[in-house]
Amino acid sequence: IDVRRPGQILILVFLENGFPKDHSRAIYSSKVIPEKSEMIIPVKVPCNMGFSIKVLHDEDMNEMVTKNWTGYFPKEGLGFSAGVTILGGVPTFQKTKIWRVENEIIEILMRYPGWLGI
């Protein structure tokens, strides 16, 4: 997490419906202030089904992904489960889907705009 940037970290857990754009369809969401470059944030996830996680560094705190001048690429940091990036386009649920493992820490790498950042 780039703690030099303002705003909040928005964590969203999705089933297939609504992923990744319709935040209102997330089955769980949480907001935290970015305090450290690496943070462990408890998240509620389903037990017996695949799910996807999207993490947004919401710098302008509008709870949406703000785009850059192209209208396509994000202006804010993003991370997805299964290590998926947006370099190949908007990620699909199938590519980002993971399954719950008891007490597992799911690592999500945040990628920020810039030269090959996202």
C-alpha cells in the first residue's frame, strides 16, 4: 500500500454477481485508513464457494475506481485475488476466484498507476 497517497482502502468480497464493478453487490465490504505499506485486514469470506476479492486505494473517497485521462485506466491503486492485474483488461470472476482455507492469509498486491504499475 502506498501510504503517501491519501484516502482509504476499500476491500470488497464478491461472488460472481456484480464482480468487479458493481460494488453494491459485494457480499462483504470494509474500509480502512492506509497506515502501513503492508496490512493484515480481517475479512469475512464464504466457506463453501469460490469468491473474489477486489482492493481499491480510494484516494478521492468516492468508493469508485477513478479513471485517468484515457477514461479506461485507473488513476488509483487496485489489487485482486489470485494475483490478477488489469493489464489484460477488466479481470473476470473466474480468473480471480479463490476458495477459503481456514486461517489463511490472502496476499493481495496493490498496483498503482505509472509505468507498467497497472
